[in-house]
Amino acid sequence: MKKILLSIILGLSLLGGSYSCKVQQSDLKSGYANIQYVHPTLYSTLYQQNAAEYKALCYQAFNLASLQLQRELKATRIKPLAVVVDIDETVLDNIPYQAAAILGNFGYPVRWKEWMESASAEAIPGSLEFLTEAQKYGAEVFYVSNRKEEFRQATIRNLHEKGFPNADNEHLLLRTTATEKESRRQKIIEKYEIAVLIGDNLGDFNEVFETSDSEQRLQKTVENKSVFGYRWIVLPNAVYGGWVDVLPGYNPALNPGTLSDSLKSGLKGF
């Protein structure tokens, strides 16, 4: 049994370099090993870069968005249609930045400007095909992002080079002072009817989610369950977002090792 357990621990450490293992005889006798995580986001970063399930979820999201668009195209309306999308982890993939941060032992905003200005983020699976379809059917595509204004031209260049439609100043609504997106959505609604909203964070859909209260976020999600998968389409993002900020024990000032321990307060075991 000891040999089997040691083999499992060694295999896990070799799989991704993801553990710092300290195995003691007392741990082996009890059937447990003392295994410490190196970085809180290692698994989620590997998931988004490597898991076929992640890509499947992205394709699923944009397939649902396509169905919703087709429903709206058949409906009677007064205003022209628009599709509103977030950028980061919705149409452009920034996870290489997170991977570099783990490997280089640094955190946001270190080297973020360098990553933004490289304009090298790849398209999220399914995003380009859907937005190209939306443009084909006459829907205006708007990008509502909390990227800073200083990255406007780099963002437009990145979107344009990847072939995204409406990659211009008129259709790119970045944050100025506030991170809330409702005011920018309202500007679009003045002239357009939004067929579908697509994002990786609940704040991409409605202002009711702009809260630091985790219970309220959960409650509002349940109250709006009939909208998800139709007018609101959620992309998977297990690395960062509003959900992280409200986690029990989360403190961005902590180093990865201490933060990993602190986050354990949010676990619900049996």
C-alpha cells in the first residue's frame, strides 16, 4: 500500500510540477500524504489551456448564442439587432498571461501592459464563427470590456488581426473610471435591441450582479435562471473574475502559499 501511495504522489508531482510533496511515515500509516499546492490557480489555468471539456463548453455557449440570434431574427422589432460581448475570456484568450504569471512567480498587474500591447491573444473557441455569423445576418457587434482606455488601439489591433467584425472605436466600449457595465449597455440600448449578451462574468449581463455579497450573487442567479442559455450566455472562466473577489478567505495581498491556505475556509466537506 505504501508503494502504491508513493507512486501516486510521484506521478502527480511529475504530471505538471503542481505539488511540493512532504511525505512522512505518519502520513503513510494513516493513508494520507501532506501535499501542498504551489499556486491556487494552477489547475484552473491548465484546465483552460488543455482540457477538451473547456473547449466543448465554449462551443456549447456559442451554439446557444447562435440559436438565440436566430430566434431574435424571426421576431418583430422596431430597433436593429445588436450582439454584445465581453472581450477577455469571452472572445480573446488571456490565459497565457496567467500561465506566465505562475511560471514567473508574479501577479497582476506585473507585465499586463506588455501582454496587452503584444495584441497576441487568440480567439476563444467558437467566438469568431458566431460573431461572423451575427454580422452576416446584419446584427451590430459591440465589445463591452473593462480593459483600460490606454489599451484601446492594441485591443482593436488584436481583434482585427484575428478577424473579428466591427473591430473599431465605435463598437469598442472600454471602462473609464467605473468598472460597471450597465451604463455602457444602456448606450447601446438607445439605438439597438440586444439579441444576446455573452460574457464570462455575471457583471456582463446585469447590474444586479455588481455586488461584493456572494450570497446576493447566488440569489440573483437563481432568480434569473430562465434567462441563462437564452439572452444571457456564460463562458467558462475558472481562473479569475467577480466570483474570485467574493470567495471566503480571498485576499489578493497574500502570497500564493498563504492564499491557498486561506481559501480552504471556503471548502465544504462531508
